[in-house]
Amino acid sequence: MNPEPRIRLEEAAKRFEGTVAVQPLNLSVLAGQLVVILGPSGSGKTTTLRLIAGLEQPTQGKVFLDGEDVTRKAPSARDIAFAFQMFTLYPHLTAEENVAFPLRAQGVAGEKARSQARELMERLGVLAFADRRPGTLSGGDQQRVSLARALVRTPKAYLLDEPFGNLDGALREEARDLLRVLHNERESTTVLVTHD
């Protein structure tokens, strides 16, 4: 018997005022898989992630998580971590507070959340920026902080939208290698989109 996919799209499609963003799509991602969606800008990669996360509603079709139809469920009810291409860091929080935010939102106590955030920031090479606000960081450093914030907890799935786009070659390789290590350590389910 085949295992139930962690993520399944069933003929999921999205149109915006006559423009087709995502053609009807069938996609299955098993628990523990790392799937990369590769394509040029404008091909619907980000919209596909947004459909899985619940940030967009499909025009047709359905979205399932662990066999449950979540098509109409709010993003907060899906237990998904999303690293956005454009960072979306809270400007009034320090880098460390940004990374710890998802843990605190789940009720993890202050010192434990801080410790977990700092450990991941160290692995991503951004611990030196812990007390700085996002506006004082370069684009690449903001991207690594954003990636740390997405990876700090263990959700049902990670959705990563061009997570290495603003990193130079060496940092891109380091971040990609760390993502693979974390993926294997946690046996996590990951969907990553990129044009590279």
C-alpha cells in the first residue's frame, strides 16, 4: 500500500482576472521528500507554494495535507513554514527576535526559543547580527535571517521560495548544504522553488 502523501495537489489551478498563473496541477510530495520546482520567472512556482500554504485559494482543484482536504482552511491551520523570496522580516524586531518569533507564537518559553534561534542563526552564519534590525542588514543577510526564521521550528512542511536568490556563490552553496543537512536530520518535507 502506498503511503499517503504529506502534500497533494489535485487538479489545483489558479487564475487572476483571466490570466492563468497555474495550470491544473497534480503534485504529490511524500513525508521526508525534498522536491525542487524549477522554472523561469512567471511560470507559477510561487503561486503553487502559496496554494499549498493557503495564502491563495485555488480557482479549481483541491489541496491536501496528510490526506486532509485543507483547500479552504486558513494558513494558520496548516502547520507550514514559508520562507518568502522577499524576506518579510518584522522591521521593529532584531534578527534574533525575528528568528525566534515562530517559536514564541507556538508558546515556546523565552529562553528556549532564544537558544533554538541562536543555534540556527549560528549554523547559517548570521549570529553576529542577532541584535541588529533588518533594515541595517544587507539583502543576503536578511535572506539568511528569513531562512533561519522558516527553519527554526519543525512543521509538517517547509515551503521555500527562492531561498538563496540574494546570496553570492559561496554563501549560496553553504546555505544549500545546510538546508540538505537539516532536511536529513529532521526527515522534513520540503518544497523549494527556484529558477536557478
